[in-house]
Amino acid sequence: MFRFVALLALALLALPAAGQGVIRAEPHFQPPSTAPADPSPARHAAPERVFRVELGAPSLEEVAARLSRARKDGSPLQIGFARDVAALRDSAAFRRALSWETLPSGARVAALSITSPEAAALRIPVAVDSLPAGAILRFYGAADDPVFEVPGAQVLETIQRNLASGDRTPEARAFYSPVIEGATATLEVELPAAVADDTLRLAVGAISHLVTSARLGFVLPKAFGDADTCEVDVMCHAEWTVESNAVARMIFSEHGHSYYCTGTLLANLQPGSTTPYFLTANHCISTPTVASTLQTRWLYRHPTCAGGAEPAGVTLTGGATWLYSTEDTDTSFLRLNNPAPAGTAFAGWIAGPVPPTGTDITGIHHPSGDVQKISFGDISDYVICTPKGQGFGCVPSSAGAATFYQVVWREGVTEGGSSGSAIWDDAGQYVRGQLYGGSSYCSSPTAPDYYGRFDVAFNASLKKWLAPPLLVSVASRKFHAGASSFDLPIVSSVPVTGDVSVEPRVAGTAGHQIVFAFDTTVSSTGTAVSTGVDGLPLGTASPMAGANEVTVSLSGIPATTRVKVTLTGVNGSGASYSASVGLLVGDDDSSRAVDSLDVDGVKGYSGLTVDAGNFRHDLNLSGAMTAADILVAKGRVGLAI
């Protein structure tokens, strides 16, 4: 497993003084899922009832005119173009095209297909004006191809995220299908029983006609270029396997056009986190709406250095949530909406002093959408880059003021489709930036490329997600008469249905308070929610900041219950923190049931004044263990959680 054996956990490392407080995350692998695999979706519409639309074949001249050529000028590599579908462009026409049939379950299903001759693959952007949450959309191609099934609720969530970002264009209401192999794609709609079809207002005004696909090895037609001959296969360098596992080839769409870029899965500093944060270029994805169309392919590479069998890879659908982007460093930062596939890796990164010129650098990317390649070079200068017309320009700068690295390659280059790919420093194999563009080609291998500085983007915003406040402890806090408050520790890693920590004391005048303590000063609390064992809201949770703590006051919570408290967005971070506790007055021994042993336990402390060692036995918060506490325990015998 190469160097990864020593890097199984994330760490926040404060280096010696010479390290100037460097923050870095170590790589780790995505574990396999323990959830049972969902059964493969099936198509339900009878083929003879499918409404069929066939477009005319595009001419070679149309294809050439509609696709931009491979270049590295700060624009993504285009692989698909929009074609109008006049027959389905409004919801009335769409509804007329559907021939409904009733399934044994009582649900109704109808389907339509679109053929664009000569397409290697298609994407269907479904314009959504109204869709029942219980509906199901299915997308598929030829008879033996897989079926992609999307619940209506997921479609609506995607549209709502787009609209919430402020996008009011028609594109915000478009839900893009996964990439469907071949020249024909079918959209099947299922409505729950008793749901009227007039609640469905969809349209397909265009499709995205792709000129390449998995069956073609994602290689573009020669007229548009494929991976150049001087590229180096990543499988010839096993020392970079971990980083290779973190890299994905991207397909995304906008206004019916589709594009290639490359992105990298990043580790974060929240212990045990597998949140799929994803780094790419701003010129690839810069809006929530485009992020929602993202489809990624992982582990797409040759099986050996010599090439061999057809590369496979793993496709991930579901899009992404846009978190941050900027032209300043050409950075785009996303969170994938579905977990990263098993076997992928979260790349390590570093934010600290600027590496000197001459630092050895390695890039891993998908040039022209091809299998992964690797390039070796060094940082040759520091620059500031800004967009200019159809490209960008860069000027030299000091290391402190620069926002980009200039990189010159010794072996390999980058191409269109490599945009957004990361570079790592060779010394620690930490991410240092992502590709904007440049002029390296096999014909000019030492011409420079430019990478936005990761540390600049990290300090500007990414730290909110990648280095959130670390949770130090969680406790249930109560105030005892005549004494100070005492905190009962809560083991935050235990699920609400497990052997939760128990709070045996009454709510008191202040109610139940759950205190989250962090490693840094808390400036904003974020939001808090309280839920029961069923995952549904339970009472209300009100957070309040103080020093390095967030105190969550609970109200409307039953006296005998289990409750999970979740904090999200502390100090503006993207992290969530949760802890579960059992509320069971009288459970002196934390057995999650009140019995005679609890009564005896309270008796053993009768007559003592409360202190840090015995406070949990002061059930009524009077400041001393008395006969009243014994009566509280006796009155609760038989209750359990």
C-alpha cells in the first residue's frame, strides 16, 4: 500500500517554529459501503407505447462548428453540443406525448425517447416546472444498458438548490440525466397511484449530443484531438497510486453543451470524515446550477503500465453542491452529492509557506478525457493571472502576492480536459494547486502551465470546510443550588439507538443544556436541531456561543427519551457535529433503566454536599443529596429508554 500505510488518519499538525504553523491533511481511502446494494432499477414502460422523436443527422460541418477545439486558454474542453427538440419544448407537448399505462402496483408509467443520429452518447436536460415528489424518472439507452432511476424528491431538491442560489434562468430548472450511451436515450416517468398527470409539467427543449462516450474510451474524434504521444501513463508510477485514486474525470453540462475537466477529492481535518469535497477549476464549474450536472468517473486508467485490457473505472452520478469559486485563483470547490466510490482516496493537502522556485511538482490528470496521465516538473515562477477576452494573461509577482504558480514540465504535459487537475509537491505529496491553463504541448513541452494556489484559496474560504473547528468534548450541563454548574460527559460517537450516555438529573429551571466544546474561539454558532430515535424533529434546540463553546438549550423534550443534537455551520464551517444523550431522571448507574439499584446508589450519598465527584447523584439539583433525591429515584422505578 506504499506510503499510505502510515497515513490512515487525518491530522492537524502544528510543525516546529520553522514550519510557521503549517496546516495539512493526510490522505485516506474511502471505505467500502456496509449498506446492502440496491437492486438494479428496471424499465417499466412497454416499448410499443414509447413516444419516439428522431432528429436529423448533424453534418460534419455542424459538429465541427458547434464544438470548440481543444485548448488550454482558461476554458473547458467541449465534448457535446445542444440540439433542439421542437416536439417536446413545452409542457403541453410533453404531456401529449405520454401514453400512460397502469402497473400492478397502481402506479402509472409513460415514456418517450429521443434519437440524435451519430451521437456517441446523450444527456437529456429535463425542464421541471412541476413534478410530484413521489414521482420517479428513469433514464436508459439500449436494451442491455443500465437504467438510471431518480426519485422526484431528488430532482426537486436539485432545482431548489439552483433557485436558492439566485439563478432564475431556465437552466436553473433543468435536471440533466446521466450520460446515456448511444444515439438514443429514453426518459420514463412513473407517477404514484391516484396522482393526476396534470400535476406533471415537464419539457425537453434540447438534448446534449456527445461525440464521445465510455464505449469509445472517452477519446475525442481525431478532428478534435486525443491524448498526445508524450503523455506518461500514471500506472507506470506506483508511488503515486494514492493520489491517482483521488482524481476523477468530469463531465458537466450547461445550456445543452457538455464538457470535460479533471478534479480531485480532498481530505478534511474533521476526524473520521468522508465528506466528498472536490477541487477543480472555476473556469470548469463556477455556479450551483452547473455543479448540479456533474458526473464523475473514478479509477479510469490502464490496468498496468503496459496498457492491457480496456480501462474500466467507476461512474458516480447525482451531481454536486457548489460551495465556493473565484477567478482570483481559478478555484472551484464542490461537495459531491453522493459518497465517493469505494477504493477512491481523499488527497492530502498543505497550506503554509510558499514553496520555493525549483520545487519538484507532479500533476495527475485526464488529458482530452483519456485515461489518467502523470506529469513531472517544477515551479519556475510566481505569477498573477487574470482573464483576458477568450483567454487569460499572467504577469510575474512576488511569492507573497502571487495567486498562481508557473510550472514547467520535465516529463509529460497537460491538455484540454486536464483543466482543474491538481498538482502535488513531491516532498510530501500534498496538493498545492489546480490547473488554469497554459501552453505546454508535446511540440513545446517546456512551455509553462499555470496553477491556482491552493493555500490562497484555503485562507480565503476553503478552510471553513477543510479545517473546521475540532470538537473537543460534549457534556450535559446543570446548575446545582448553592454550587457551581457541573458537566456530565457525553460520549458523542455513540448513535442515538446505542448505549448512549444518560443524564439522570431533572431538567431544572434552565432546562436541558448540551455543551459542545471546540479547540478554538466560537464566533458563530451555526444552527442546531434535536431529533429522536426515528430521525424526526424532537422539541426545539437553541444554540448560544460562549468562548470556545456552543451551548444548546433544549425545550419541549419529553422527560424520558433519547435525543440527538446536531450542530451545523459553527464559525461558518461546512462541518456537522452531533451527540446523543438519554434523558432518564433517576438512572443513577447509567443502565438506561431505573430500578432498585439506582435507589440504593442515591442512598449511598445521602447527607453529602454536591461536588465534582458526586454531582450526578443530586437528582433534584438542590445542592445536596437528601431524602428528596431518594424519593425522585423511587418514583421513577420501572422507567427505561
